[in-house]
Amino acid sequence: MVKAKAFILHKRFVGEPKASDLKLVEEDLPPLKDGEFLAEAVYLSVDPYMRAYADRLPLGNTFIGIQVALITESKHPKYQVGKHVVGSFGWRTHTISNGVSVAGDVPILILPDLGELPVSLGVGILGMPGNTAYFGFLEICKPKAGETVVVTGAAGAVGSHVGQIAKIKGCKVIGIAGSDEKNKWLKEELNFDHVINYKTQDVEAELKKAAPDGVDCYFDNVGGEISTIILNQMNLFGRVSVCGAISGYNNRNIKAGVVQFPLVFRQLKMEGFMVLRWTDRWMEGILQNLAWIKQGKLKYRETITVGFDKMFNAFVDMLRGVNQGKAVVKI
């Protein structure tokens, strides 16, 4: 009999999550039935959306999240032992699945052959965050060569990816992040044209210098005051893709400026999205991002925390912006 460990949501988050809000439990898994397989977690993801979605999760449920898992036992013809799968199994070490994802979750997929690339990319640039960047930027902003693109949360898994896609599409890219170290990575390795440290620089003044002719596309990961500043420097008919609002996840009382003025007077298109809108094209995003990696057009960075017991620490560090690139936990 297989024993699984899992973190369950024990208390509602108030402000920044606390370790006592989650509880680590053990459970005995039943024998497999026909059409099922057993998956053992290898890499687990921690992402900003978890903080926002936790308010909807019933207390006592396994905490949400995507993982790359190894199939160790199977009675399912499609899911063979030794293959890696990616699924929304949550914060748990072992999962029994029939291969059908729950409504509202990412598809359960067998990870394609990545060659020499690490399978951890299945929860990063070749998974949900990668598709968030690919579809959320290209489908909503519809960038054109020569346009100016601004990305907030630019050193995170999604933001760093969006900026690189914008460069692939021939755009001028301005990244906004919270440390000089992150901005050095964006500029020197990822070839962002300009970077702004929102903690030490005047964002409004620096943006005017970096984009004297205005901003055409804005990929918003943070919301709040910074987003209002950017909206007020956008060009007519600019496009805004709203991916998240991490600035307000722990504090819903944060106030931003009135966004209706720039939306009306600059005739902007501003659209929020959830990446599951494109589940019918899921593999398209993964395969295109894989092709860009192999062509040397797309780079990635992972911040890896080792140990299932360190899930919560990695989660809070990610919310605080400690990570560069994708935050991942290795079992």
C-alpha cells in the first residue's frame, strides 16, 4: 500500500500566508483500478495564482498546484510506467489518476520528449506558465514589429517569457522588476531593451525616458499604482493583457488610480484572461516554446527548492519575489 503525503488547506489566508494555514497529512492510497495509474511527484510548481485561488478552495482540500510526476504503476493503456505526466494534482507526493482532468484544470498530459532539457520545464516554460505567456501575450496584445512593450513582474516565470516573445516578434521591450540583480539578468541575458527597478527608481520618470514615444502593449502581472502609471503613458489604441495582480493578493485594500481616464482617452483595449481559455490549443504553445528554446531564441531560469517539506517556504518566497524565473520544488 502506498502512503501519500499532502498539504491541505487548514485555515483561510489572511494577508501573507502562514505555515499554520496548511497542514501536512498522510493517507493510504487504495489499489489501482482498471483505467488508472499511480504518479509520484518529481517537481512541483509554486505560482502567484495559488494565493488568489486559495480563497475559493474548500478547507480540508489538498492545496492546489501543478506537478511533473513519474508514472510508477499503471492499469491505463495510454499512461505507461516510466513516463512523466504533468497535471493539477496539487501539493501531494503520490496521486492516483484516470487521466481525465477536473473541469477548470489544465489537461493531464504525457510530457513530450525534451531531449537533454530538464523535465521540470513541464511546470514552467513548457507548461502552464509558458502557455500563459504565449497565448496571453500574443492573442490579446497582438504585437507588431517596432512596437514598444512593457512587462511588469518581468523577472518571473511568465514575465521573463513574455519579454522574450516580444523580442522574437521584433518589439522594443521594457521590463519592470524589483532588484538590480533581476534587471541585470533581463538586460544582459534576455536582451530586454530597458529595465526599471520599481523599488529604487521613479517608474513614471524612467518610463518616459525609456519610451519617449509611448507604450503600445502592456502585459500586466502586478496591478496597483505601477499599472496606472503605465496606462497613462500608452499610445492610442494600445492593448493591455491583464495576467494577474500580485501587488494586491495579500492586501485587497491597495488602492490604484482611476484607470478609466486612460482607457477612454487613449482608446485602449484592456482584457483579463485565464490561460485555460486555450486548452484546445495547449500543445501548440508547448511545442512552439520548445522550438524557440532549441533555436536559442528563448532562455529560462529556475529557482529550485529541494524537499517536499519546503513547499510552503518556496511558496512564500515566490510571493515575496525572491525567485528569478520559475519557482520549482524538487522532491
